[in-house]
Amino acid sequence: MKTSTSQHKSNRASKATRAFVAVLTVLLCLSCLWPLLGAAADGQAEQMLILIDDGKVAPGVKIAGVEVGGQTPEEAQVAIAPTTQEMLNATTMTIQYPDYTDVVPVANFGVQADMATALKSMMGVGRGGNMQQRLDQRAAAAQGQIDLPMGYSYDEAVVREKAKLYLDSISREPVSETANFDPSLPERFTFTEGHMGFQPEEQPFIENIVAAIQTGALSGVQAVGSSVSGDVPVEKDVREHTKLVAKYTTKVKKNPARTHNIILATERINGKIVQPGETFSCNDTIGPRTDPNVWKEAPAIQNRVSVMELGGGVCQVSSTLFNAVARADAEMVQWVHHSIPSDYVTIGCDATISTGGPDFKFKNNSDWPMYLVGYYDEEKQELTFEVWGDPLPDGMSIDIVGEQIGTVPAPAGVQYVSDPKLVSKARNGKKSQTTKIWYDANGKEIKREIINKNTYPAVAARVLAGSQPSKTQKPTTQPTQKPTQAPTQAPTQTPTQAPTQPPAQQPSDAE
């Protein structure tokens, strides 16, 4: 038994020794392999980063200010396309001619956005360098710190071809500056610059364009060639003779039908250009006011009384226009007053028009075109006309002043009329005087001139034929006077006044 126990203890000791040696051996191996394991770990991490790459731009990356993070290359290309085109259009070359500078988009010379390089740069963020560098790049992108520029590319052969086309487009003859009239613009005009003609020297001119694109020095590229002179207004000439000369505004009554007619007539005048020496006609421009599908019935003056008429109200248009062009010193060719003073302009400052009758005409007596702008302000209920063109000399201005200078008593008695629309009360006539006053640039009066004297006729009371004035309804004490007064007053006035008044078409389309 003792021998057996001793052998058992010896076996346990031997196993322990072998285990210790095995552990020690492993530790020694690990200590030798540790540097290799560390390097392998780094490599494995980098390999892992590559394995989880989703093929999209790192979050937060921008190009030309456009966010493209988290997008595929295809999506990013679509996202930046509009901005890229805008930037390309905004990138220009300035070409210096002897008397002017031309600004040309570089795209006209075949320059394009370098999309391939841009996509490569975007996809490179967070994918270059060691693991730490990649992490740093991604962190910077996430914080909005990476905004890549958009570059440009070109083919020199294409640039030369496009440059040749540009040279072919150069005007060999002088070009006058022009005023482009657009009454819808607040400034009313845009201007096309005038310049001398130019005969280019093709080859050296093209070389200058190519060199500018190659170097990126796009400003001040010299045009090589010779000027072609001519009688061309310089830039300031057209602008100085296209100014706001006069403006006049009248208040419009609240009447939908009348306002409709006023707006329609104004729209037909708005935007018209009256050339030097040309005569403008309101009736010709507005057209007949006879179509009920176009014009509405509104109050108008006919035969010295107010009636409902197609196109009623258009005389406010002609009167407002008169006050504007008169202040622009236009020459009055035909100017007729109403039979009754208007309440939207001062007495003596109205201008009536009528289809087939009176017209308002004026002549552009300046050396430059006259531009008419008319508009209705619905909120303010105001009608305005502006006259643009050659300004008055030395900053002068003109005012038109009307005043009543006398009264004409209404005729005694009554007039008998057959048309109930012509029935009216007696009305005194008025005498008016219209004065044109010139002022200097400081507002000091220079001179004045009476340009018109007019009489708005007095009107006798009008009653319907067949009726009697109220004072004759009572019986008289002398029966013998009935046969004498009735034949002389009623029979004589009925055939003369009533039949002759309506055919004599007095100014209409008024009020």
C-alpha cells in the first residue's frame, strides 16, 4: 500500500511540471509574436473599414457649396448639375475693345465643368491615408469643413473653333445704342450699348483667347484688330434723351362699367411710341367705342346732358393724357373741350373725344421719340400717364393751369325736346382760360402763356315736348292769350329746338 501511494504522488508531480512547461512555452511564443499580432490587428482594422465601404460620399462633404454627403456618385452628379451650370454661366471673359468691353461666358468657348475630377475628389474624402487620417477626414466633413471647388476642363481645338465663331459674330459696322422700351418695368427701359465697328485680326485674337483660358487670366483680354468709325451716338446720348419728362394723375369714380372702359382705353395707349414729327390720335389708337362685347355703357356727355353710352369714361383717359403731354411741351394738333366742365380735371384742362367726332391729337415736336406709359391703380383708384423722352432744357418744367374767368347766364324760357334723355335743368355757362407756365430748375417762374380760352355753353331748361312748364298749368285771367302764346311758344320751339339738337352731335364719350 505504501508503494502504491508513493507512485501516485510521483505521477501528480510529473503532470504539474509538464503543465507549467506548456504554459511557459505559450507565454514565450506570445511574447515573440506580439509585435506581429499588433501589426496584424491594425491591418485587419483597415481591411474592415474597406469591407464596410458603402460606395457613397462621406457625410457632410460639399462641392461648390452643394451638400452631397451620403449620396452615390450618380446622385451627387445630378445634385450639383444646376449649380455647376450657374457657375459656368457666371464665369466670364472680358474682352477689351477700343471703345467698349464685351463680357462673354467661357462656356461660349467650349469650357466645361470638370465633373470627373469633382466626383473623384468627393469619393476620396475618408478613403485616403491610414486609418487615423481617414477618420479625421470624415470628422472634418461631418463638421462642414470640407467644401471642394468645381474645376473646369476644355479641349484646345474646341476653344479655337468657338473663338473663330465669336470673331465671326463681331459687328464690322458701327452700332447705335438703343433704348428698349418696356412699360411693365419700373425703370421703363433697358439699353443696348452702342459702339464703333471692329475689324479683327483673326489669328492673334484667337491666340489671346486661348491663352486666357489656359492661364485663367480671363479679365482684360485684348481684342486684336482695328476700329471702324462712324456717326454713332455714344452711350450717354440715348440715355440722356430718354427721361421722364412729365406725369399726370386723375382720380377715377367708383363705377365698374366706367372703370372698365378707362382701363381698356388706357391699355391701348400704354406702350405707344410717338416718333419725332409724328402726330398721335386718341381715336385712332383706342378705336371705335361701338361694340357692346368690348365696351360697357357708362355715363357720357351728349348734347350737353349726361347719358348712358358705350365707352363712357374714355374722355378721362384723353384728358389725363392731355395734361401729361402738354406738360411735356408737345404740340396740340386737335384739342376740344367738353360741353360741360369735367370734375376730374380743373376747368379748361379737359380734352373730349368721340367715336366719329372730336379727337385729341398731339404732335411730337422734339428730335427724339416720345414714349407713353399709362396705368390704373386699383387700390388708389387713380389713372396716370407718364411721358418719357427728350427732357426740357436746363432742368425746366411746365405746368398747365385752368381757371374760370366768367359766367354766361342760362337762357330764359325752356326748350322742348322729343327725347326724354335730353330733359335737363337750366345751367349757366362758364368761361375758362388755360395757361401754360414754364419754371426753371429751381422752381422759379420763367414765363407764362395763355394757350386757350373756352366757353362751356349755357343751357336753357329742357322739357319734354307736349308738356307745359308748371307755371302755365294754372288758369289765366285772359283766355284770349291762350291761342296766341301756345302757337308761338310750343309750335315754334318744338320743330326748331327738338329736331335740330339731337343730330348735332356734341362731344360724347365723356365723364
